[in-house]
Amino acid sequence: MKTINASVEPQLTLAAPDAEYPIFVQAGLLGQIGSLFAEARQEHFSTRCALVTNPRVGQLYAPRVIESLRSAGFEPHLVEIPEGEPYKTLDTVSAVYERLIDAQLDRRSILFALGGGVIGDLSGFVAATFLRGVPFVQLPTTLLAMVDASIGGKVAVDHPRGKNLIGAFKQPVAVIADPSVLESLPEAEWRSGMAEVVKHAVIGNAELFQELEVGNWKLEIGNWLMRAIQVKVDIVSRDPFEQGERAKLNLGHTFGHALEKLSNYRVRHGDAVAIGTVCAARLAVRRGICSEGLASRLENLLSKLGLPTRVPRDMHGESILSAMGTDKKRINGSLRFILPRALGDVIVTDVCAREDILSAIEATKSSDR
């Protein structure tokens, strides 16, 4: 299905068995959303569409997106939801359904997700389930969403007993990232996104990791952003439904999701992933899978980027292990960990002794190694 203006070339294309879609990474694209879809509107999409965002992002960027859509003949309806992970729930999903019903959207109406990972996850879940599925487009406005959350079609909401426990696979029509919006990104959000960049480097690009160790990551975004995205695109293309290799993208997440849950999501996702990645490295060292030197390099880079690398003192190992009990990555009741062997080389394993996991957590809390 031809959905994008042919005169605009995507930087990347994700080709998976269930879908193929373009990924655009170019400054100024938020003001061109309407023109990108204008050619296909009459044949493939309804005039009515929705733009889902939160008040802060909406104030900054929604007017230019809405104006662009209107100029292309669309009738966009703005849907704002509260900001933050605590609102990534079925209650919020239900509230969005109400707004879409009121706006008389139909099965060919596009849902545009303007925001970070929470907006993309929740909007994608709504798109997967409203009227049994409507098209949606990812418009990521955070670094974390650009390099990770907006790509790959995994959409979900949280449950009181665990993160992302209720979800689906729903590939977007397109991912349209405008890096110019990162200029207004708060420092904490920059750091959170860099955790995923480092994660991708450890998983599949040793050269990128080495460049981040010595470079100025903020000034040189053009040198590494596309390569960080490419790691995920390549893996998702080979394993769109997480039947094998795609599990590698969860490096740091088994520990990280538990930390988020225990903090009632006061710990940012990227911060939790950074700490969780150090825990995974310490677990790999304990099991003889990677060297102490690699674990130290990983921790040092994360620290250089301003990310936390220590498990909070008030979170005990047993509590973290218990919080992992509802992790969706379990297989046959066993926790699944992604452990680094070398830069660009990680393994997936569900064979980790309880004492090794607890030891890795304590080693990450300790200041004297």
C-alpha cells in the first residue's frame, strides 16, 4: 500500500513478514506530516484522524502537526492524556476510546502518536484494538522513542502487577522522527535515551560503543543516531514477533523493569535500563561469560553520560527478584536474562541461579569493588 509521498525518501525501511514501513529521520518533518500522507489520503485513509499527545508535548509541537494535516485535507482531532508512566493504563486507554468514538473515527482513520515512549506505547495499543485495528503513525519526540520505543511494533500498557503486561504487536504505517525537537529535550530525557543508545551499541555495534567512549555525544548526534536505530531495525526485521533474536533488545530490562515497578515508576525507564544493564554485566562476570574489564567499561560509559549505575539502597535484592516474578519475558516460569559476552555480542539465557542474581544486584549496590 502506497502511503507516503514518493518525493520524500526514508532514511531506513523496516521489512518484516507482517509489514514493511519507512523510518524518516530529518529535521523539520513535523511541519510536513500532512504532505507526506496527502497523496494516499483519498485512496487509503479517512479524512478524520486523531493526534494523541500529552499537554507538555502538545503545547510545543501539536499546532504545527495539526496545521500540516489540515492543509493536506485531514480533519485532525487532538486527544491529550496525562503525562507519565503512571497513566499508561487501561483506564487511560478507555478514555481515549471515548474521544475517538466522539470524533467518529473509522477503520481508515490514522492515529498519530506525538510524544515519547508512553504516548507511542499507549497509542499503538489503542490503534491495535480500536475497531479491531486502525492505522497509526509514530511521531517520536524523545531520544528514547526515536532509537527504541517507536520502532518494532511492540505496543502495551502497564498493569498494577507489572510493566507492559497487556499489549499487542501493531506495526506503524511509518515512523517519522524530527531530530530538531531534541533541542528542547530536558537533560534527564537526553540521558534516558542515551541508555538505549548504549544498549544498542553493546548488542550490535562495538564501533559505536567505542566512539561514545571518546566523543561528545550531544554535538555528534548525526554520527550515531542512525546507527543506533539501525541495530534495532536489523534485529526486528529478522525477528518481528520476538521468537528468538529480538529478545536481545531486552538487555538490562529484566532488572530495569523491576526497578521501575518498585519505585512506582519514579525511576525513569532509561535510568532503570542503565542500572539494569550494569546488573546484567555483573551477572555475566559472576557466571564467567564476560570479563571484569568489559563490565567496568560499560559502567564507566554510562556514568560518563550522566546515567545512574547503582541499584538504589532502599531496594533489596529479594524485593527486586520478587518484582521480576511477573516479568513478561519469563519462559516456562524461568526468568530470561540478556548477558553481554563482548561488545556487539550478547546471549539470551534462562539458566541463572538465584544466588548469582542476588549477588549481581548486591555487587551493583556496592561502592567498593
